Amino acid sequence: MKYSTTTGQNIAKVLIANRGEIACRVIRTAKKMGIQSVAVYSEADKNSMHVDMADEAYSIGPAPSQHSYLSMEKIIQVAKISAAQAIHPGYGFLSENMEFAELCKQEGIIFIGPPSSAIRDMGIKSTSKSIMAAAGVPVVEGYHGEDQSDRCLREHAGRIGYPVMIKAVRGGGGKGMRIVRSEEEFQEQLESARREAKKAFNDDAMLIEKFVDTPRHVEVQVFGDYHGNAVYLFERDCSVQRRHQKIIEEAPGPGIKPEVRKKLGEAAVRAAKAVNYVGAGTVEFIMDSKHNFYFMEMNTRLQVEHPVTEMITGTDLVEWQLRIAAGEKIPLSQEEITLQGHAFEARIYAEDPDNNFMPGAGPLVHLSTPQADPCTRIETGVRQGDEVSVHYDPMIAKLVVWAADRQAALTKLRYSLRQYNISTPLLHPAVGED
């Protein structure tokens, strides 16, 4: 069955250039829409859940991701062999790779994501902040200039006023970030951030921003289409983090008044329209204690935490991605998108709590989860007996709950987490414990 529109684009088969829970998530919606799915897998993932779920599956190399899931040439080759009209990149790996999006376009394959120009502009923090400021989106005071000398950066830090945040221009995932509270520690923290950024991104360019104390991480889900439309689907609060990585997300943001919510959404739509955005995107803001908010970055892909937005809006955002990629208009107008109830997501990691939460690889000898129902979703990429690989992120699943209000949702989350137990030879059951 082909999924096509009056624009002439059609998607009868989609290749999912990813693994784990997000690959399974995309495959489920593809099946619902009558679209055939193509999985790719590394040697470490040959017996994985996403491979079994897909209509077709192809090996793309050894376990290390640079030789498999990050190999653009291998993935394009599989798309051609399988006659897939589109590639869904999921999150991570190639999802925000400008070159991959451009390569898909050159090969006549639909990239289920924004134009490569949007990925490029939003991928460089200094460029994105300039674009946002021009579009009337609030930005944190800072220095995003080309002069990268230590003296220039130190002078701007002094002008902005301590505390400041040093950030890698091409940063992400908390890497290349340092909080500096005084001029005396600036040089040491700058050199440390540069080293980390060079290793992670092969680019040690930095920007300096005013550090917002006791901030909240609030992000807005947006969608754009090829017809110039853009909408927001309310906000998520992702302030509960560990090592700059999100672990608990909720929607909507607690304590945010309707007028602030509207301003957040409208700012996010301005951000999307400023880069001619198409598909699913997330505009991240930092919010202070007075609910002032400032643009932080835009993630040009579907977020890990998208299910909480689906729960409060009654939408399937992967279906929206596929429809929009095929040339359709956004399924709902802004007025038709309504917020109901409250949702939480807890990321489930295979980690050893007795060893500083280091990844716990090995077979899943025991896996028990809460009972799924319309108000409880288990987004997973593993089954009991599957192998948790040391080569990939230790997040193996997500628990998502919904209730009529925040307190009820939190109670449901606590209850459901107690029902979740994971065990490997090196990882004793821990997730379900208080």
C-alpha cells in the first residue's frame, strides 16, 4: 500500500536508520498506516526486536556505530536495494546530520526531517542564536563571535557578568559545557571545555552566555510542513537531569500559566518559520524563576521524550512525520490542538547503581514491566533474553504514563516504576526499587 498525496510524493516503504526502541516505535506506526518497514542492523543487533518487527532487515556492518548506523553510504545502499522511498532517522546517529539529509535528497530519497539548511543553521549554536534574535525569539545575553582568543572570551565573560556558561559552539549532550562563577577560574574551565569539545566534536570554538541560576529546561514541540504552516503542541519540562542528560520528562510544564504557555508556543513557531522548518522539531528554552524564557537550541528531529506530548494531545507524531514527508499539510490547525491531562516519561537505563550508574551490558536474564494500557505506555526495544550491548546507549526503554492531573500522573509513575524490574548478570534488579 502506498501512502501518497496530491503533491506526487509517495511512501510505500520506509527504511528506519536506527535501532532499539525508536526503531520499534517507527515500525509500529508504519504498520498502522500500511507502510512497509525496512530495518538495518549491526552484527551486535542481528537478533534484536526491531529486526524481528520489520518487514525486511539488512545487515550494515560490525557493532561499532561508525561502521554501521553512522555509515551513510551503507544505509543509502540498503534504501536502494530495498526500494524504500523514504528514510526515517529516528534520534541520535544520523538524525541531525546535514550531509546525510543532503545525500538523501541527491539520491531521490525522502529524508523524514527538515531541510539540510535548517539542520545546518540550528546545529551551530552561534548561528542559531543570531537567527533567533532576528526572528524576535528571546535569547540569553552572550558572546557568539568569531574571535576565539582566550583574552576576547575572558573580556566578554567579564562584560556579561559572572556566573557565565562556557558552551561548545557545536555542542550537545552536555559536552563542552562549563559553569564559571569567577574570573579566577575562567581560564582553567575554558581550557577544559575546549579539550572536551575538540574530542567530542572536533571543534573547540566556544560561546559565552550569562548563566541562569536554578533554571528550568522547558522545550516546545513544533511541526512545520511544505506549505509554510507551523504549529506548536505545547511544552515539556525536562529539568530532571543527571550529568546534563534528561531522565524524567513531563508535559505540560508544571506551574506555567496559560499566557506564558501561549508566548512559549508562539516563540517556538517563530523559530521554526525562521528556518523554513518541515517536520518534527523541538525548540529548547531555559526558564528562570520568574518564568522569563530564553532560546537555548533547536533539535531538528523527533525527541526521545515525544510520547508525553502525544499523551496530552492525543496525537501520533510519527504518523504526522510520515504524512508531512509525503507532502500533506499539518493534520490539525493550532486551534484544533488541545491539551488534556498530564503525562510523565521515565527513561529506563540498563545501568549498575552500585557502580556509579555505569552501563550494565549483558543478557537480560529478567525483565518485567507494568501492564500497558491506554494511560500507560512501554516504549521498548528489548525483550527478556535479549543482549544489552556495550556499544550503544544504555537507555533500553521508556515508561510513559498519563492521568487527569499532575499529582495523579506522578502517583501512577511511582506505582508503575515499582513494577519495572531489569536484571543482567552484572546488574541486579534496581529500577523497580524505591
